[in-house]
Amino acid sequence: MNPQAAQPLLVVGAGIAGVTAAVEAAEAGRDVVLVERDSAVGGRVLRNHKYFPKLCPPSCGMEINTRRLERSPRVRVLTRCVVTKATKATKATKATKATPATTATSAPATAHGPGAGGGWQVTLTHLPAYVTEACTACGACSEVCPAKVPDPFNLGMSQVPAVRLPFPNAWPRRFVLDRAACPPGCKACVDACPAGAIDLDAVEREETVEVGAVVAATGWSPYPLEKLPELGGGVLPDVISNVQMERLAAPSGPTGGKILRPSDGRPPARVAFVQCAGSRDVNHLPYCSAVCCLASLKQVLYLREQLPETKVDVYYIDRRSPGRNEEMLTRVASLDGVRLIKGKVGKVERDGGGALALRVEDVESGRLLTASADLVVLATGMVPALAQDPLPFAFERDEDGFGRDRIESALVVAGVARRAEDVAASVRDATGAAAKALVAGRRD
Ligand SMILES: Cc1cc2nc3c(=O)[nH]c(=O)nc-3n(C[C@H](O)[C@H](O)[C@H](O)COP(=O)(O)OP(=O)(O)OC[C@H]3O[C@@H](n4cnc5c(N)ncnc54)[C@H](O)[C@@H]3O)c2cc1C
Ligand code: SF4
Ligand code: SF4
């Protein structure tokens, strides 16, 4: 048997796509190394309050997958770990494939031409493990910790102790510690920890692995609100993004699940959703992020459930809610107090009375209208992580930064790393990616 057939797969990114690709490949009999930059698996889905189409808590789908991970001795899960170097393992090499004009190639790796064969030699960097595997998640350290940091899980909208569980259903269930926030000389957590699980002197370490194929499942980040100052993004406190709205509505969020205006902590009486905020716009993201329309409709339902008297306007250019999600559109459109308005919002500013004024172009007549709201939610798009952090492999990327497979180099892309899509599509895509990687990893 070709020795390479036995080489493990490397999956980078443990969101829903990466975890799916890893367990599918493992259940097909291949060893997998699953590398995740954060301290727990799950990716961005876990930051949602509920997820469509069924509007169930996002932990439901993830719990099934973490159980599959727990049951699978073939998957080695490495959290707080990144890929820092990759070299195509030696085998006869041909010239590097020319990069088409419309694609960008990520950081160069050696010998990745078609038919090069061989796997990849990969350097993994383990970020310092200030809290070790001995942690039992008892919480004693958090209770004594004097330092507070903005909570990354809540997008900085609340403060948490420097040592804490990263989020309620975190897996692995282990605390994390932001060393940079510790006052000099403090070791209160070390003294409080009954398990001896805290090592304030931990250092980074490297490890080299040989893998047969690589799946990039590095997902996305939200388009920064600050890049939309004309819509009040980063300037007006009551202009928030769709991802912030998910955290405001979530019981584990900064307000305990109450949808409140950031400026005064009061429930909003009029909410405006601005669709395609920075998407399908050559000055920002030229593409449609595919899920933002449905995400806003879902958020209208959060408001309806919690604040039934609140008036809601959704400004859109085109409504995109394909397939069975059409049902949600019909449901939202029929709600009292909710208006779906075909109009492009060009400006959001403070009006005289403490509310927000929206300047809207009526798309059909071209007339300019003014509307008012006291909370504005910008439906910002998804930016592929590969656009900002290309990984040290020879992945091709399209003009928007989404990744493309290079099967001949045993490189496969999965989930939103490939295209903007929802969870169901990411899972389907990841299952296909696992199959492609299993085959590509056997080539010689
Ligand atoms: C506002 C909003 C609401 C949404 N609501 C829904 C919904 O209700 N239903 C639905 O189906 N979809 C929804 N989506 C879409 C959904 O979030 C995506 O489909 C899903 O996150 C895709 O999963 P993924 O695994 O591809 O990416 P991600 O969730 O982004 O996971 C990628 C993982 O890779 C890790 N990673 C990144 N770079 C590296 C690196 N260099 N090294 C190691 N690890 C790395 C990240 O830390 C992360 O854990 C919503 C999207 C938005 C914007
Ligand atoms: S050492 Fe750091 S994490 Fe530990 S208690 Fe002190 S401030 Fe908190
Ligand atoms: S680090 Fe120690 S004190 Fe903190 S939760 Fe883990 S076991 Fe408990």
C-alpha cells in the first residue's frame, strides 16, 4: 500500500465546516489533525442566539458534533494552535502552476505543481497554554481574578475576568487566561486553583506533522462596522451590526438576552434593518454574503418575540431568501408593525431629538426619503478568513478572497472559506471536502 495513504489529514479551523470534515474523514477510517486558533471548537455559529431554518439554539447541532469528536479516537483536536509553516513533501516536482489573472495565491510553499504528489510537512505553533488539561472548570480562579478584559465572545460588549471559561458550552471545557491583562506580580489564580492547572510561565512551542492532504475551513469574520461611518458604523452607539444583534438577543450575551439600545440601555421602540450594508458595493464587499437577508428576518422574529410593540422597518435592495427559507420571509412580511421597504439607505445620522435619521433612496422612483429609528442594525457581510490570513499553503483564492481547491496539491477548501453560505450548505460542502481530501491524500 502506498505509505501516503496512511498519512493523516490536516483540517485547519474547527467551526461547523472543519469539525464536520474532520469527523467525516475519521469515520471513514483516516486519522485527522484538527487545528483551531481559538480555545474551543464551534466557530462563529455558536455566537448566534438561534439559527435558521428551525430557529433552534446553535449549540444543538454543535453538541452532536462534539460528541462525534469525543467518540472518535482518530481526531486529534489541537486548540490554541496555528499553522506557521508548510512545505510540500519531496517527490518529483514540476514547475509551479501559473496563477490565473483573476486569482491570488497565498504565501508560497515549495513544489506544489500539478502531479507533485507527496503530502505536506507542516509546522504547528501551540500558543502558550496558561491553563492546562488538568483544568476541571471549577471556576475558583475567575472568582479571585482582579483583572477584567472585553469579552471576545460578546464582541467586546461586556467585560469578563482575565481567566474564565471562554463561553458557556465551550468544548474542550477548559478555562482560558489572557496573560497580557494580568497586573505585575499577580498569581491569585494559581493560589486558588485546586487542580494545579495554571502555569503563568507557559511558552509557545512548535511541532512538526506530516499530512497527506489539507482542508482549509477557516471561515469568515464580519465586515468591520467602522468601515461604514456614513451609516453610523463605529460612530453612533445605536448603530450596531447583525453579529452584535445576535449577541444582544442571546441569554449568554452582554445584556442577558435583552435587546436594549447601547446608548441608554432602554428597549428600542423603532428598529431599522439596513440590508447589504457594505455588500454588493465596489467600495466595500462586491459580493452578496448570501445569509444576511435571512439573518435579518430571523432577528425581526427575535424582536417580535421580545418586544411585540416595537415597529420594525427592513430596507433592502433585493430580498434573497432561497429555498425553504422563503417561509420565513412570508412569515415576517405578514407581521403587524413590520414593513419591508425597497430602498437603499445612504446615510444614518443623529437627529435633533436623540433618535437616528436615515436617508433612503426609493429604488424604484429615485426619490430621497427620510426615516427615523432609535436602533439601526447594519446587515454587514462575511469576509473570508483566507483573504486576511492566507495560511502558508498554496491555496488559490478568487478575486474576493474565497479559497479554491488545488486537488493536485492535496489542498481542499470547506465551508465559508470557499463561499458565503449558511450552516446547512457549509456542512454539505465540508462532507464533500472530506471525500476530496481522502482521495487527494492518496495520490502519488
Ligand atoms: C449575522 C449572521 C447570522 C447568521 N445566522 C445563521 C443562521 O441562523 N443559520 C445558518 O445556517 N447560518 C447563519 N449564518 C452563517 C453561519 O455563521 C456560517 O454558515 C458558518 O459560520 C460557517 O461555518 P464555517 O465553519 O465555515 O466558518 P466559521 O464559523 O467562521 O469557523 C471557522 C473556524 O476556523 C477558525 N480559524 C480561522 N482562521 C484560523 C487559522 N488561521 N488557524 C486555525 N483556526 C482558524 C476560527 O477560529 C473558527 O473556529 C449567519 C451569519 C451571519 C453573518
Ligand atoms: S494572574 Fe492574571 S489571570 Fe490570574 S488572577 Fe491574576 S490577573 Fe487574573
Ligand atoms: S484553572 Fe483551576 S481554578 Fe480555574 S477553573 Fe480550571 S481547575 Fe478551576
